[in-house]
Amino acid sequence: MNPEPFLALVAVLTPAILAPGPSIIAATQMALSQGRDKALPFGLGLAFGASLWCLFALFGMAVVFKLYPPLFLAAKFLGGLYLLYMAWGLWRGARSPLPEAAKRRFGNGFFGGMILSLSNPKPALFYSAVILTLFPDPQGGAMITAIYATALMTEL
């Protein structure tokens, strides 16, 4: 196993985790309003749920995108449009007062964080693109375990 792709995975994944999105906003709101004791299990659930997207990419989505490159291109294009739509909404609402903290539909604990993370499409596309690029043909249980462990530890 060559360490360069794993280091690249950590280097690319770290800023993506820290980019503002629903998970970061929910964890920050919870930490500020309810304290660390409540936010920590939620944050662990967010990390575990996001890391599951890595497994999904390793066991299927990356393969589908590799077999059907136009589908991968379409997913990247639609993901870019979605990000532009989000940016436009943030730009338009920048002067509006902040809303009250959102109620969590799936709970405040570990499973609430995991479900929120699994409901976010950003990690799905991200992991598929990164796994396909850095590990074009991951084979063997040891390699797949090492990739997942790297993703999970970085998410945590």
C-alpha cells in the first residue's frame, strides 16, 4: 500500500468536512445552545454517517460511475449547480436576521447525527469522486479497510 493516496484523501477530506453545510451548522448550533455533552454524541454520529458514504462509494457508487462515465459527469454537473443555488440563497439572505435553531427531526444524539449525515447528498458525490480518483481499483479487504479507516479517522 502506497501512503500517497491516503495522505491525499486526508488532505482533500479535511477541508470538505470543515466547509459550512447542514452538518456543521447543526453541530455548531447544538454545541452553542446545549453544550458539549449533547453535541459530542451528535458530532460522532455525523462523522460515522459521513464515513458510511465512503463504504457506499467503495462498494457500489464508484463502480457505477466508473462503468457509466456520463452519469459521473452529470452528477458532478448537478452537484455544481446545487452549490451555486446554495450560494445564491446565502447571498440573497445575507442581510436577514438569523433564524432560531432548527428542530432536529431525527433526534439530538448519535443516531440523529448519523441520519442527518446520511441524508446529505454532498458526501455521497464527494466520496465517489475522490475514491474513484485516488483509488481507481481498490481490491482486497485490507485495502478497503485501510481506505475506510482513513476516512473514518479523518471524519472523527
